[in-house]
Amino acid sequence: MSIRYSFMDNTAYGAEDINYALSRLTTQGVSLFNYSDGDNPLIALNDAVAAIAEPGVEYFNTNACLVTYDSENSQFLIQPGTAFMADGSFITIEDNPYDITDTVNELRKSEEGTLTVYFLRNVSKNCIEIRVTASAPEEENTVSLAQILSDGSVLDLRSFARSKIAPASGNIVTKLSQKAFSVKNSQKGASGLRAEFPGIFEGASYCFYGGIVTKIQRVATTDGSELELTRALYASEDSRIYIAFNMINGKLQLWVYTEAVGTTVYSSNIYVF
């Protein structure tokens, strides 16, 4: 188990380090940097990486920095992978999973609720730290990984680092089919779980459905009350249908809230990307 973090202040880096960083963001091809004659695109390595990628874990490794629970050995682990910070620095867990069990167990002596796992770019210490806390991170320049709930289950909170420039490839899109459904008297004014789709790419962030694009949420919920709902554009003035997508336990959920009775939502495709 080893950790590597790069592009810290006042530290020398070579071509191998630069290639390592960019290989996590791009495939082979010409330079993606925009610079004038006489300029060096790698004058500021942090700026170079930050210019082409948003913070998050590496895009082409779906298990990058995934927090898991090994029930056989009672261990909480962060899987190998790379995470990019907002300032262009990054941290890599190499070879083997990183064990955070001792930190979790120590916190559990005083905290019974939800714990949050995240990376923190600590500028004063010139490093990137792995944090497990009893509250959501308040510091800037963090990358969230997961929540560990009171029952020991893990809720994935990772976002995937996306290119800030147009890539020379198509978007990753998954097409799903949602069957038609009707709203009955007993369902009026209540958030209902209408569908679950397993096997969706964990890095998915948005869904196009109901004439709108909505962001996929990652909330531990049983009744949908914690979700932010958005009104579907295809709905008539009288139907007043609101939807939300949530990713939990490896499944994409479709939640629907209605303010009217006798409404029919017709079959439609869901595009996940």
C-alpha cells in the first residue's frame, strides 16, 4: 500500500511525472495546451493540469478511489486510483487499497452517525491528506469520496474528473427505457421510487428525461424526502410532475413527485451520461 501525490509547491518534477499526470487525463495525440511561441506550456504544472480537468477521480477507471467495506476482514478500504484537486495537484493510491479502518474505528468511539471520507489539499503542509470526519468537509479544495453510514454501509460520493476541453471522442451515454405509469389517488403528493437501474457507470453525473437534464444525486434516502426534485418539461400545467435521479448502492433510481391525480407518464427513454 503506497500513496503518491504530485505537483506540490517548491518540489522538482521531471518528464516522467508530467507524463504520468497527463496519461490519467488524455490518450495519445498532439498537445492539448494553448500557448504562444516562446512560452513553455509546463511553466506551472498545477495550472496546466487544472486547465484541462475539473477536480475528481480519474475518468477511465470506474473503481478509482472507491471506498469499500471488506466484511470478511472488517476493513474499510480506499481502492487504488488517482484523484485530481482543484488546483491541479493530485494524489494516487498505488498498487493496493489504502486501509482507513483504524481511523473509522477510532471515530466510532465518539461518533455514531455518518462519517465522510475525502481528500484535502493541505497547502500549509504542502500535501494532500486523506480525511475521515464526522461532518462534511468545510475546507476548500477537497474531493469527496464516500459516506460511511451508522450501519457500516458505504455511500459512494465520488465525482469523476472531466475534461474542460472538447475531447476527440464521443460522450459516454447509456440509454435506458422507462415504462409508462399512472398516478393514483394514494400516490398524489408523495415521492415515489418508480424504477431502479443496476449496472450504471458509477461516474455518471446527468440524466436526460422528461425534456430536461437533471444532475444525478447521491443521497442515502428511503422515502425520497431528502432529494431535490425538478419539474418535468413534458408535463402539462395540470399534471405537475417532478423528478429526481439518485445513485445509491450501485443502482440508479428514478423518483417522481406529483401534485395531481389521474396523470399518466408515457414510456420514454432515459439518457445517462
